[in-house]
Amino acid sequence: MKPCYINSAVSISAQDTLDNSNFLENTISFEGQLAKAIHPNYKLFISPIASRRMATGVKMGIAAAKKALELAELETPDAIITGTGIGCIEDSEKFLNAILDNDEEFLTPTSFIQSTHNTVGAQIALTLKCKGYNVTYVQGAASFESAVLDGQLLLHENEAKTVLVGGTDELGKYLINDIILAETAEKQPITTPFGEGAHFFSLSQSKQNKSFAAIKGIKIFNKATTETINIKVEDFLKDHDLTTEDIDAIVLGKNGDTFDELYQTLQYSSFKSIPQLHYKHLCGEFFTASAFGFWTAANIIKHQYIPEVLKLNTIKKSNYKNILLYNQLKGQQHSFTLLTSC
Amino acid sequence: MPKNRVAITGMGIISSIGTTVEANLHALLNSQKGIAPIVNINTRHKNEIKVGEVLQTNAELAKSLHLNENHNYSRTALLGCIAAQQAVKHANIDTIDAFRTGLISATSVGGMDLTEKHFQNYNAESLKLINSHHAADSTEKIAALLGITDFTSTISTACSSAANAIMLGARLIKSGQLDRVIVGGTDGLAKFTINGFKTLMILSDTDCTPFDANRKGLNLGEAAAYLVLESDAVVKQDNKTVLGYLAGYGNANDAFHQTASSENGEGAFLAMSKALKVAELNPEDINYINAHGTATPNNDLSEGKAIKRIYGDSVPDFSSTKAFTGHTLAAAGAIEAVYSILALQNDVMFPNLNFKTAIPELSMVPITEVTKKPLNYVLSNSFGFGGNCSTLIFSKN
Amino acid sequence: MDALKKELKESIIEQLNLEDFTVEDIADDDTLFGDGLGLDSIDALELIVMLDKDYGIKLTDPNEGKAVFVSVEVLATYIAKHRTK
């Protein structure tokens, strides 16, 4: 597939990332198990009559999407592609509670309507009156990457000139406690907090004034082991006429659990002499946390600078041209993403 | 002839009218509907609604998959595994990774049937079920069963989900990213969805009547269906029997309302128009339309208007098969893809059951009897909440 | 009747999450849907449940709501006449 260009990158996360004036300066560290997002004043993005029904994830998503379009100076994209792992869990929980509390009586539709996974993508389309291609991916930790891959494919096929892609996940209030409980019972549980956030990016087929990085390639795969991961990465790079030598930094989705050995395998072999970075200690673990990693990598290319807080080693490079991202969750939903300067 | 054709070489299905492709065809040809009062779910509304339910219990479905009793499969995963396994077998695939093979599944309800039983009440025993909640879980289980290690993804665009899964699979083959993709969708019935649709006041208390002037709403259903899509190269190399081709696809957003379709069916019109363009066909090339036709007042009027915007008064033969299966939500696009292929293979159109009177604004009369006719192109619509509209076009050659 | 109207305004604000509204902002004869308060078909379904839950009035067809939900005035008159609780 042909590369495509990134014209804006917007993050709403547990860090102060929406304000573009700083790049991960003064980050917060977390004591507890939750890393809740820092919310902007949503009234700046969404009318009160529209926002009255929206849960956290929908508001985050619309605000991030609107900002991404604004920064890219794009009014309406040709396509809107969204990823979410857990979906609109706040409204799902609300409707589940209503079913249980009232024994299926006196239920109202709002939380059900807003609980469907495509709510964010649909609300963005509705807000922008965008009638173009619109899909929502729900592939766990590869939800955001599925959206990016589809976006790149649309641009490659010449089905669109501009695409808005993004990922959103919200913590919710109830299920997360049991998810944490189940995780704590694991032998080597996730050590980063659980987080939430919304990340949106404006992509284009051709290089524009605003373009500051390009997506060279993306690969999603379902299975890999410490024995096969090196071959997988070499094959992926080969598909793009690159070798491990060409990579200037690797961004890893480490979360402290037993599956970190997959990342370690790459750290100790193919990529041992280049800058190695992590980010989930900053944004928390959630299904679309890798979009925070993507935002980070795009910004490193833009600023040609790696914030200290991301570094896993002390190696520096004079130039950050090709950055590779690798993410997986519990040994499933693996993805490689290759960003490059443009 | 367009290059890089996408062949369909296998199909699998489990629905309220049958647990195999053959059983579904038999029911369609004999007007045997699968709509009845609900059995497997104990809901307060059981006397007020009728559904298209797969009658096997979870235990029976699990047994047919040889799962041990301690499994954590949602109903969505169980149905999906059964249908996907059939499709791969039907396509005579021995070694799944002999080619670059992907899986794209669709679901809207995911593992909600498990979550709603244990929500806020998980214990040491049931806590293992919590990771089955999210939508990708059923897809991962299907991938594990089929041995798929390459591209795997899940789509959720409400009731158009499976059509979008089929579309992405075709695009990945056409662009040379994959050689073979198993595509489709699965949704089990759950209290969550029954109550959700109930609050929207669009559930019929009797057999649904698509495109009828007096339609009262939809019957919910549950089902799973998958297709095996293969590239020309795979078909040639393995000398595969081709059941039909995916000739065109279109996706658009109605951008009108979170749940309702626009009055002039804008999204539906755009999706159909795009699909015709991709297939390089004129509207009159379509021999039969398998309509979305949920039997809600809003959908059927809006879809009918969209069809009329394309065809004027020369609307091709059309019917909705929702009165057989109920509305199977995220699976619907795949269920109706199987029915579209069956129509092409057998040169037959399936009846729109329960129809009596045309909608006055449309004067459109669907096919109401099993009707034989040579078919070359079948168009299938799937529309969902959030304005997500998709159209697929299947061809015989 | 005035008490019922006030009660209805409070319920509407709460049920429909009209965060920026107070009881004083809604006049008895304000149009609830369309140009008035800007309510839509989803709100109508919410109000149908409110009628059932709070006043024991069952509407089975969403279209019936259109004539009832014109304004707080009309709604209050309808409830006073048909309420079973």
C-alpha cells in the first residue's frame, strides 16, 4: 500500500496532551489503579442540546475529532473510521443497571441507543453532516490499528483523499472494577494503571502543507510468540524495503504483565542499539492506548525529540526518520505500525 | 471484466430456520419461518414479542464444538464458531495458512449475554467470564478454532456490521493484502438487546410484515453466517468451485439521526449508488434485491424511497427475508449474503412473507411467492443505527 | 394543576438531561419539540416512559405522543384527565 500523510494528531488522555504547546512536559504519575482522562471544557466543542445525552467517551471522541480537523484545516473528511475496544461502556452499564434494578420495566431508550459501539463514529458523522464512508472497529487492542489500516487502504484505493481516523475508550464505573479484580488474580498482572482516552488523526492521500509524518505501513496479526516475533518484524520491514537497521526508535506497548516478554525479545535482539520507548505508564492500559503511542511517535518525528519520560534506555539518535510501534494485549491483537518523516 | 475478482468459495450459517446452508435453503423454498415465542431467555416480555431464535441451548451448541463444561464462550461466540467452521469446511480448506488468510467478523452484542447474567455480581467462579464481554472475544475464539494467525479484526456498525466485514475482506483481497478471508457476523439474543429495542417501541408483537402498509415493527433474531472469500489466484491454483462473486460494495452514512433513517433514504441511496459504481453495473443489471426490510415503519419507507430514487417506477423484483429469520442485527448482512448466493445458485427469489398491502407512499409490491427466474446480479442492503448504510452486490459469474 | 406543571417541568429537565435549564426557563405554553425546547423523537420515547412510570398512562404508539407532548400545558391537562396513579 502507498504511504499516507498525517496532518494532525490530537490526544485527550490522562496527561495534559490536548494542549499542543507542550509535548509530554510535566507529566503526572499515578498511584492507584485508574488513570482518568483530563477533560477539556466540552462546551467549546459540542452544543449543550447535543451533549446532554453523551457519555465520557462520546464527548472525548467528538472533541478530539473536531480538534484534529481544525488543526488539519479540513472541514469535512471523505471518511470517518473509528476504533474502540470496550465500546460505550458507561451507557451499557447504565442500561444494564436499569434492566436489573427495574426488572425490565420502565426502561428508557437513551442509554441503549448510546451504548452501541458505533456511537462515536456516528455522532461525528452527524455533527459534521459527513455522508462518506463510516466504519467502527472493535478488535480489542488492535481496534485503532484496524481503523488506521482501513484508512490507509481507502486512500490507497483512491476511494478517499482525506480520512479522519481515531480511537476512543472510556473507563466506565462498574465493569472496570471486576476487570481489575480478575487481572490482580493473574500470576504476573498488568502493573500500569487502567486508563481511557480519545485520539484522532487527520490523514491525506497526498502530502500537504500541514503534513508532518507519514504512515508507511501497518500490520495486524493474531498470533506471535517469543520465537516468531523477530521473524514477524523482519518480514514486516522487508515488505517496506527496510531492515531493522533502518529503524531509529521503537515504541513498545509494555504494561508490566507476563506478555512483556514479547517486547523484551525485540529489546534484546533486533532493536538493542536504538532508542526504546514505552508510554502506557503515562496513559494507562486500555484497548486503544496504542493510539497514544501513535500520537507519541508522530510527535517525535515532528519535534525530532524524545521526552525523557518515554525512554527505556539512554541511546540517542541525531535524526528520527523511521519509528516502529509494536503493541499486543495478552499475546493477542498484535500490531506493527511504521511511521516515517516526510 | 473487473480485475482481481473476489470469489466466494464457502458458506456457513446457523439461524432460526436452520443450522446448515441446506436447511436454510429448504426453509426458504418452503416458506418455513423461524419466528416464534422466545424459549432460551427468561424475559418479562416473552409474551409480548416473537423472535427468530436458534433453538439449541448454549450447552448443546458447546457440545457440538466439543468444548469442556468450564468454557467461557458467549452465545455470540458459540454461534460464530459453528457457522465459520462450516464455511471453511464447505470451501474444502485443509491447510488454513497455505495462503495469507484473514478473519473479519462482525458483532454488535458481543458477550453481553454473559455480562448481563453476572454484572455487579461477579464471584471467583464467574470472574473468568469478564474477558468475554468485549466484541473481539468471539472473533478471537473463531480465529483460534480455525487456526488463523494472520489479519484478524472485528467490525461493529450496528445492523450493517457484517456487510462491512464482507466489504473489508473483499478490499483486502483486491488490493493484494490477503489471498483469502473468512468474513461474516454473529449475534446471539440477549436481554440487553430485547429491552433496548423494546424501549424504541419498534418490536412487533406478532410476525413482522416487511414493506406492508400496516407493519408494526421488527422481530429480533439471532444467527451467525460466514463466507470464504478467495482471490482469483487461489481459485486457479487450488482449482476451487466458485459459488459466486462479490461484484460490488458501497458504504455511506445517512448523517441524519442517531437511530432513525432520513425520509429520502439518503444513506441507503448513496450506498447502493456506490456499490453499482464499484461493480461497474447499471441499475437495470440488478435482477433481484434482498432488501434490509426490517418491517419498522421508518426503515421500510426510507429504504423504499431510496430504491425508488435509483429505479423510479421500474423497481426490480425485491423481498426482505427478515420475516423468516427476524432481524439478526450484526449478522444480518452475512445471513442475507448467504441467501443472495443461494438465490444466484438456484435462480430463485425468496418470498417476502406476511405481505398484504403496499405502503401507499411507495406502491412497491415485493415477491411474495418462491419465484424462479434466471439471476445474474443480486443486490443486498444492510442499514444500521448511527446512519451506517452498506450495500453488497453478488454476481453469478 | 400548577403543582403538576412544576412537577412535570422538573421531571422533563431531569429525565432529558436539560442541564442548562431551570423550571423558570420553561413556560407552560412553550413548544417542547422542534423550534421550542428542541426535543426530538428520542425524548418523546423518554416522556412516554415517564407517563407510564409516574402517572400510570400507557401509550402504545409513539405517534400518540405527538398530540400529548405539545407543551407542558397540554401535557398537564392530558395527565390530569387520564392518570391512574
